[in-house]
Amino acid sequence: MGPLRLMMQDRLAVIGMCVLSVIIAMALFAPILSPHDPRHINEIEDGSVLARNAAGWELRESLGPLALNDATHQDDQSIIVGRSGTVWTRAGTGDWTRVDVATEADLNAVDLNADG
């Protein structure tokens, strides 16, 4: 008896071979099966801000073309940091104001303490 004949007698082996064959076929025909071009990536960055109000989360006006990474607030002071040294601050419920900083590095986190 050949190995293929032995494998065909085992029900679990046949099911496994069928599943593996389907996965291989999907990989081979992926360019035909996919609904979009896999090389097309959406790289649009936007500095959108979500704000919480009594009704829930609300999308506010964009602060610019660079992505924002982290935000924090304490008392009535708020600060947001992002890519390429982007820093925005706000006091109370006023408008966001951009702060010029001496770095072009991506800022990934921010924290405020009691001292400011």
C-alpha cells in the first residue's frame, strides 16, 4: 500500500488535506480573490480630536495634518502631543493653541502633574 492510499483511509487525514488544499489555493489565487490592491495603503494622517461631552464622544475639528499620539488633562489644563514635535495646549474649554518646541522627534506620550 502506498502512503496516499493509507492517508485516504484515515478520515481525519483527508479532512486535514482538504483544508490545507483550500488554504494553499486561496494563497495562490489571492490576487484574483482580493477586492482591492494590496499595495495601496491609506497613509492619510489627521490630527483629529475626540472630546467627551454629556451626550458621549464628539469628533472635533482637526488640529492639522499630523497624527496625534497622546493627550492628558488635569484640572483645567489639557495637552496633546504627536508626530514631528507637535504639541497643542488648551486652558479650560477654550481653543487649542499650538506650542512651538525645539524638537522634530515624534512625541508618543505626555503627562501632567500637580506642579504643571
